[in-house]
Amino acid sequence: MLCARLENAGGLSGQSRGLLGRDRLEPGTGMLFENGRFTPFMWMHMLFMRFAIDIVFLGRGNTVVKINRRLKPWHFSSIVFGASRALELPAGAADESSTQVGDQITFEPAVVGFEPITIPDGP
């Protein structure tokens, strides 16, 4: 699993703010950015960021087209033609999940109010 909890960056104001002002991303969390319908490429900046992240760029069918690993603050991502979405994740998340270019990412809705149940080990 690449990310258990994904926050949508929302519209233009949310996307321009992104992760700014945060001290880190919790393990298993991330933020989804969606490209405009008529923009042929995506790129992300790390200006004013406080921590490194992985950025996974997705193209048609949510196929991974590029991964920027451990992108540091004050740097810029690759310019990725054909990307329609980008996932910002904690640094190392792409490696930990063995995500590679060509993988297809599936998004599943969260189950509200679901809590794991712990079953005791017998009597």
C-alpha cells in the first residue's frame, strides 16, 4: 500500500498552499494534487517547505509516470509531461511500498467509522 490516508489538495487555493506550514507528513498519509484538464504537464515546488517528500506523478489510468524520491526543501520537481495527478508522500514511501514507474495506482474510498477489531488469542 502506497498511502492509507490521502487528503485532496482541493481547488486552486488548496493546491497553492499544499503542505506549506506543516512540520512533516505522518507515515501512511499523503496529499493528492490534480492537474487542470488542459495543462499538458505537472511540476511541484518545495519552496518554503520544512521537510523532504516523495512525489509520485500519475498519468492516464492512474499509471505511475515519474517518481521524485526524497525531494528536499527549496528544490523543484521534474517537469512531467502527461501527468494528470501527483501524490505527495512522506520521504521514502515510494521505496517502502516498492512503487515503480508503470505501476497502476488504485484509489479506494475510506470506510467512515471503521475501526480495526483486535481478536484475543483464545481462552
